[in-house]
Amino acid sequence: MTGVVIAAVAAVEAALVNGAGFLLANQESDGHWSDAQMPALTALPLWALSGCAELDGVKQRLADGSLRRAADFVLKTQRADGGFYVPKPGRGGSGLGNYNTSVCLSALYDSGLAPKSALLAARTYIASSQLTGDDTMAGGFGYDKVSRRRYADLSNTSYAMSAMAKTASLEEYRTDGRRADIDWDKAIKFVENLMVTEGPDAGGAAYNERTPQAGVSTNAQGRVHLRAYGSMTYAAVLSMCAAKLERGDPRVRQSLEYLQKYWTVDENPGMGSQGLYYFYDIMARALSAAKVDIVGGHDWKKELSAKVMSLQKPDGSWSNDNNRFWESNPVLCTSFAMIVLELCR
């Protein structure tokens, strides 16, 4: 490596060490972070810390068993149906079960601190949460397996699809013969239904069909013009990669062309500062999965890591002044930022 590259890597690693210091200083004695009712808010720091656990400045701090306590806390939230969540009867019977389980499954798998039986049970839960039927929601995933209304969105769907793809090899360890998987064809169809196919936003993707719309098309089907977002287009790319679509697939290629056209690390295209750290996280995971190094002439790892490091606070944390999607929570944003820097490293 050249001196410039070595210096850049050192800067990223220093930011990770400082971020880890913030997270570990704010872990509760029972292993959880931020909100004990939301297992994902413990799983995300576990995911982030696991990715940089080998760094000298982090390794020493983890010697007290912080990761083990975090993993054990998450594991204690697993329900009989395999999901990781805290039941909330006032919210359709559960507590964001699909979202929490997908994040927890990914984090626990990467940490290597969970028994295979727990991970396999989580896969069963996620597979059983996919919507069936023939409407445009079919194949997708919402926040909850139990819900008062039929609902799915691209964010939850991308979390579920990427978690299931990441952990697919676990199925060989099942002993009951009941392999769990999702219907990948229907999942991709759900993603396709949220992608813009023509006009200046061709290749972009929407959150779901209920987000603010730009009007109604004049075609024979009367299809609604979907509003594309940067974060959701990256979510579409991540979902398609999870389904093993190649970069040369027309759908993947068109989405990457959209992202080249609207490249930025200064905002979440279509949403400004809302969900900015989620945007950074989904960008890094999607481009890594697609094995893309350059986006529209931009070295995304170099530009994204520089931007994220410039936003780190003196105490090692990150947070968003815009609290949409809980992003004023420094545990959430610090976890996202660290996962981004690990992928850029």
C-alpha cells in the first residue's frame, strides 16, 4: 500500500476505535443498548463491534465480555415462533417482529456468538412472515408478521432478503428436514413493482405504493407514478443481489444507472437529511454486495468514508439533527456509521 492509502486506512480505523469506545461506554450492564424493547438497537451495535473486534484499540475494550453480554441479551428476546422481538399487543400483536428479527439474525450470524438452533429458528420466522397472494404486496415483508392491515415495504423486504441470503448455508445443519426459505421469485417481483421503469427516475425505487406519489399515469393500467428515493434504490440493489441477480441483469443495471445519475453523499436523495445514516448504511451494503467500486466516476468507498468521518462527534459518536426514523439516537447512528466504515475499510 502507498503512504496515502495507509494513512486513509489508519484514519478509518481510528474513527472505528473511537466509535467503539462510545458504544461500549453506553452499554447497559445487562448487555443491551438504548431501548430494551427493541432488540435491533442492541443487535446493531453488536453487528458494528463484531466487524472491528480485531483492531487493537477495540480488542482490549472487548475483553470484559461486552459482545457476549450483547448477544445473550438479544438471544433472550427470541420468542417461541423464532422471532426476536418484544410483544406489544397494542401494535398488532408484536413489536416490529420482522424488522427486529432480520437485523438480529444478521448481527448474531456475523458475531458468531449464537447457537445455530437460534439462527435457524429465526430463519423459519422470517420465511413465515413473507406475504402471499396475488396483489402487489405479495412477496414482500412489513414491520410485523402480525398486523392489522396487509402491508409491506422495500426497507423491511431488503433487510429480510439480505438476512436470509447471508445465512442460507445454515440450512444444511437442520435435523428435522423442514428447510426454511423465502419465495425468491415473489420477493423479486415485489421489488420490481416498486421500481420506476420510465422517465427521468427510471431505475429508482420507492418505499411502497403508499408513500407520497407524483400523480397517476395515463397508461392503460392507470399505474401510479412512484416516487423514487436514493435509499430505497440502494435497498432494491441489495435485495436483487441477495436474490443472486448479476450486475449485468437489466434491472440491476438500470438501478445502478439511476444511482450514478443522482450520486451524492451529502443527502438522502428525495429525502434530504431524513434517514441519512440509514442511507449511508444501505449504500455501503448494496454497493459491496454488487461488487461495485466506482459509481458515476466516484470512488464510493473513499468519498463515503471521508464524509462519514467528517460527521463524527468528539465523543466518538454519530447522530442526526433530523430525528426522522429515530436518527437522533447516537447508538443507532453510530452503529450505522461503523458498519459503513468497516465496509469501506
